[in-house]
Amino acid sequence: MSEKQFQTPNRSHDGCGCGCSCDNSNIDAILAKYNNDRGRLMDILIELQDSEGCVGEEAIAKIAEVFNMSRVDVVQTLSFYHFFSQKYRGKYTVYLNDSAVAEMMGRDEIAKAFEEEVGCKFGSVNEDGNIGLFSTSCIGMNDQEPSAIINQRVFTKLTKEKVAKIVKGMKNGDDVEDLIGTDVQSNILLQGPILTKDTELGDAIRKAISMSPEEVIEEVKQSNLRGRGGAGFPTALKWRFCRNADGEKHYVFCNADEGEPGTFKDRVILTERPQLLFAGMTIAGYAIGSDEGILYLRYEYKFMEAQLKEVLQQLRDKNLLGKNITGKEGFDFDIRIQFGGGAYVCGEESALLESAEGKRGEPRDRPPFPVVKGYMQQPTAVNNVETFCSVAKIMHKGAKWYRSLGTLDSTGSKLVSVSGDCQRPGIYEIEWGFTVQDVLNLVGAKDVQAVQVGGPSGKCIAPNEFNRKLAYEDLATGGSIIVINNDRDLLNDIVLNFLDFFIEESCGSCVPCRAMTVQYKRKIEKILAGKGVKKDIDQMLSWEKVMHMNRCGLGQSACNPVISTIQNFRELYNSKLQKEEYVSQFDLAAAIKESCETAGRIPNLGGNHE
Amino acid sequence: MSKVLITIDGKGFLADSEKTVLEVARENHIYIPTLCNLEGIKPQGSCRICTCMIDGRMMTACTTPVNNGMVVVTKTDELDKLRSKIVELLFAEGNHFCPACERSGNCELQALAYLYKIMVPEFDYIFPNRDVDATHPKLILDHNRCILCKRCIRRKKEAENPTWFVFENRGNHVKINFDHELTADMDDEMAQKAMDTCPVGAIIRKEKGYDVPIGRRKYDLHPIGSDIEGKE
Ligand SMILES: Cc1cc2nc3c(=O)[nH]c(=O)nc-3n(C[C@H](O)[C@H](O)[C@H](O)COP(=O)(O)O)c2cc1C
Ligand code: SF4
Ligand code: SF4
């Protein structure tokens, strides 16, 4: 590549009205690029933020005018996402990951180094407006933490020395490309049926279109494939519902939001096997009767954009995308990339569709389900990256082959992303049915206190359960496995971090999701401060039911870090509690001391007060 | 419109297939508590208080369309307990000093707290630092009392083009806002409508207030839901 992929935008920061001074000279061009289409608001905001470092008042006014929206309505979408800001975030914007594993790998020290070198605190921009420092939720690099995103480019395994070099380069005005070499590693440490390169380009698609769409769905059904995004819904059933739903147009969506902390397998697929993913999406298009696929890609993975677009173009050139694919009259299908703006909840499929429509990523009420009323109210099949790859392999090698892998209820293989306290963090493609201990042996984990299976929304299990199987029928996982050794303070390093994550990432609609998470945090802090009593534990357990009233999976599982650690590490909690059943935090004697003195009274408190 | 047969709390009802569980329950004088719901505006299950057991699962009555053969349980001790926890959470999350509030006695949140006989929430009061925006000529927006139900946002918007009320931020930083410029010419009737849409005292009309004396306010006389249950 002769031209640099990551140049530093000329954020002139002049007169945008945010209190800063950028010029917004390109806003008309950006609006025109998206045909002044309100539905593409996300793209417009992304381009403005990236080119200007903020979406200031003037830009908001212009967007509002063109789309006949109120200004507050533009802010309504804008303010939902991490990576958009009405305030200037600097010519270089550093987003340092604050996931639990990043903390375990020394994030605090790196944060300090950045603050010292740059000369401002996290959450702010330095004096000359050159560099902004911000924190962000897991960026999908747990196997190479601490890591940060600077103007779309990812820097991994940060050290103080690297930070010094990076900051020096930024102060010097260097292109991000030249700051230091980046080294996003794929770390594929075990290949299985999906990652093994034995499917030639076009094989799977040709096989699929030699059959009827119904036959394709039937083949997927025979494979017993279930969704790999976490919920495990049977893929064939989803496609059948979608195919049978009436609509002007059907859509295929690939969910590449990969926000569950500790998951990074979709990133590796997207960098290493994008052709397989696009083949799977194309097959889905054929099966449900759709001519448009959309890859919803988290903003954190913006660094892949050029490569993915190149792959898409190659596929078009080979007639594996576009019109009359592989010569099949009437089978048209193409794929575009839709970026998110930084919001974990957008991984929830209906929130993802809202976001893709240019709105706040708030999950929808169901029914109706996306297969009936999805993107633009049309029937839409949303599947995970890995699900599509599995489909492509199933098409190529047959349902029977696929069924021979894994267990009876969980057929096939699973990519797990392993991180935390182990020697070999990375991607392992295992067959379903492996035990947690099998995985620990593979990754070289010793002295293990706990394993977090399925990310914060999953479960934290203790050694006595390490013989449990990874399978839908036992321990289901979307792919995140975090190993926690005995040196860690489980409550402080893990539970509290996860609660902060949910508090930050809730869309804020449902009362229990928005407010109870904060209450859980208060309780854990109380216990960590040595002030907890048994009643606190009982209350936290009793609140679980209230959390199940939430609308979507985020809120329904946001109490899991607490509940599963209480269940599996009760002793740890007990050791931090006060002995008494109930300890009042209110000191009556102290509270009335002054007034009693003034009145010359000796209070009769009737108890053991002094 | 086709008809379906559904069972609510053990009794069978014939219902329009297009209606929600909440609507059908109401028509049949069964009160399911709500906060974010308001007749005439599109439901969005966000307060979660109307959660019922629907075919054995916890689902919000306001958003779930009826189905033939559906079995709904609207009231159990456990459901009431869970609902009361949501009411408590709302008190703990905001700043509600009822005696000084214009909506006291006419406030759905307060009325639900009475219904569930809530004395002291088991939750920590958060005492958040929230603003009061009194810069608009007709309305005061008191974020301390806002329960983020979005009724003002979802209210049918004939006059509101483009959108007046919106949600901002996310997580526990969400708040409502409205476009001061577009609403600058709002007349008294519209201001009253905006206030009436709010279940609590977060949207308050300027220049007029406390006009119903204590003792004659809406919920002084009848507990919330009694109009639906029809037992005055
Ligand atoms: C809060 C939340 C976040 C989610 N994040 C993702 C995600 O990042 N990727 C994903 O594929 N599915 C995610 N899901 C699951 C999706 O809602 C959906 O079930 C999935 O994309 C369907 O695809 P599948 O059937 O292929 O698994 C998430 C769900 C919730 C509730
Ligand atoms: S559960 Fe949480 S994230 Fe999901 S819709 Fe409700 S508030 Fe939003
Ligand atoms: S809004 Fe309702 S609950 Fe809040 S202070 Fe006013 S009367 Fe009390």
C-alpha cells in the first residue's frame, strides 16, 4: 500500500460552535455522500467526528436542517454513542480500554503514563487541543492488553516506553500510521473445522445455489446449527421464519458488534477469514430471499475497513457478489458495511437494527421479532459472524459431517477467545463438549481461582465446576473465557469492573437495568469497605428476580457477576462480612450529641449506646 | 378485527386480536399498574411495572399483543413485590421531596408508593445532582423528579414536527430534553398537555399551580387503579 491507511486528519477545530474551533467545511460533502439520507445518520456522525474531532453545534444545526429534524433530535442519537462527542476530543484521540482484563494486565500504569506524557487527565483534552485521553469498554483485544485505539488505529501490548514514543509522535504531529508499528495479533492457537482453510472461494456458494432455498434451509436444519452470538437460537428456524414473512424486501444482517468483554473471535474471523463470512451471508441471502446484506461492524474495528472493502470488491470481481451470482439468473446479492458508534447494547439484535437506521441503539419490544419486522420494518435475519462461517462450511462439507462434530445437542465447533491469567491467550477452536479444564490445559493456566465463562453476562465458576462442559446444554458461551488466578481480588477486580461495565452500557430504558445495577455496585462497595452484613447478600440475591423483568438480555444478565460469585464463592463474601446480622450505619448518639449538649440533656437511648 | 379467547386471572375473555394484554385487562376492569403507559400513545415497555406472567413467562402487558389461548396472571404476591421494588428504585434514583411538589396527590409514582405501602426503600438513596431547567417561557423541567418513562417523547406528535421532546445520553446518565426554540410559541393548552402527559412532577407549567387543595387531589380521593377496577 503506497498511501498511508491511517493519516491524521487535519482537524482544524475552527468555529464549530462547541466552544472549540473547527470549521465543518466538509459537512455538505459528507451529507451529499450519503444522499442526504436520514437513515445514514450514523455514517454521517462517524465521518464528522473522525474528520473534525467533534460534532459541534453548527454541524448539528446543519444536519437538523437537512433532515428536518430538531437539533435535540440529532443530539438524541449522537449522545448515545461512546465515540461521538459534542465537545472537541483532540486532533489525536486516545481511547484506552478499561475492561477487567486490561486492568489485570496493567492498564492503570499505562493510563498514568499517558496522563504524565500528555499532561492531562483521562476524560479531557490537553491544553493545546492536540491530544485527548478517554476510556472505553472492551475493544476486543483482551489477548493483547493493555491496548488503545488512537484515531481508528489499534495499539496493543502497551508499555510505558511505547506510550512515551506514541505521545512524542503525536506532539510532533506524525501520522498515526507512523507513531509506532501496530501489531494486532490474530493468535489463532487451535484451528478446527471452521478455521481450517479447506474451502475454496466460491465452493460453498455454488453448492448452495445448486439447491433450492428451501433445501438450503433444510440442510442447515439437519446440521443442528445454533446461533453463535450467545442466545443459541436454531439458525434454520430463524431463516424459515424470515423467508416466510411478508415484506417488500428481506435483509441479511451480520452482527459483528462483538462487545461482550473478553470476546475477540469475530475480530479474528474478520481479519483472517472474511471470505468465509461473506459466503455465509450470501448463502443466507439466497435462503431467505434477500438481495442486501449488511455487516454491522463495531466502531472499534474501523481499522479493518479498507481490507474488508477490498475483499468485497474482489468477490464482486469474481461474480461471487453482485448481479446473477456465479451466473445464476436472478440471484443478486451485495453487502455493505455499517459501522456502529460504540455501544455494547447494539449487539442486541433489535438495538443493532435501530442503530443501523440511524437512531439510538435501544432494544425494541418484542414481538414483533426482527425476522418479521426488522431493518426498516422489513423481515431481517440477524446472525453472528461465526454462525455465517459455520453455514458456509456446512454447505460445502454437508450437514452430516457437521453433525459428527461436537455433542448431540451442540453440534460443530466453537471459537473461544481466552484471556486473563494464562500463558497462551488467544483463539481456540474447540469442539463443543470440551470441559473448562480442557481449555485451561490448552492455554496453560495455573493456580486458577475462577473462570468467567461467557463474559460479564455469563457465569463466574469455581474450580469444583471446571469439569463442566462447554455446550448449550451445560455451560453455554458466546466465546469469552477469562481466567482469573488466585492473586486477584475477585470482588474488586472482576465483579466491580463488570458492574461498572453494565452501568455504563445500559441503554437506560428499563428501570431495573438503569437503577438496580447502581444499587448492586453500592452493595459490593459496602462489602469491600468491610461494612457488609449478611442481609446485604440476601438482598442482592432477592433482586435477581427484579432484573429478570428487564427488556433485553443486557439487563436480565447484568446481575450475573454478583449472583454467580455469591453462589460459587460464598466463602469469599462471608470472609468480608461483619459478624453481626445487622449493623446500623446510623449513629444516633453522635447525631444528637450537639443538640443534647446545647439543651443540657442527657439522652436516654435505651440501648448500649455510650 | 378477529376475536381471540384469553384467560386473565382464571377468567376467560373474548378480545380483539389487535389489542394488547393491558388494553384487554383494562376493558374488563382488571387493573395492572403502569407508569410509562398512557392511553393513546404508543406503548414502550420501559418502566417494567406492568410485568405479568404471560404463558408462564414474565412479559410486559403494555407491549404484548393478545393471542388465542393466552393465559395471563396479573397479580400475585411475588409480582406485587417485584413491582414495588421498581417503585422503590425510582424513589432512590431521583430526588423526590413530595411535600414541596406541585404534583403531590396527583402523581402516579407517589400513588403507586401508597398502593404498595412503601415506607422506606431498601435501596440506597443516590441523591443525584440533577438540574432544574426553568428557562422556557411556559414549562419547567425538573430532572430531579423525572422517571424517564418517555411519555413526553412518545406522545402523539401532530403538532410536533420536528420532534420536540427527546432522550439524551444512556445508562444512568439518560435525561429528557426538549427543543426550546421550536416550543417557544407554545400556548397554554399545549403546555397543559405536556404537563398532563408527565406521570410525575418533572414537567410543570409555569404561572399556575397548586390549584387543587389538599384533600381533593386525584389520589387523595381514590387510590390509583380504582377507576379501572370500578370499585370507587
Ligand atoms: C446486550 C447484548 C449484546 C449482544 N451482543 C452480541 C454481539 O456482539 N454479537 C452477536 O453476534 N450477538 C450478540 N447478542 C445476541 C444477539 O441479540 C442475537 O441473538 C444474535 O446476534 C443472533 O445471531 P445468532 O443466532 O447467529 O447467534 C447480544 C445480545 C445482547 C442482549
Ligand atoms: S434491559 Fe437495559 S439495555 Fe436492555 S432495553 Fe432495558 S435498559 Fe436497555
Ligand atoms: S414527582 Fe411525584 S413522587 Fe416525585 S416528588 Fe413529585 S409527587 Fe413526589
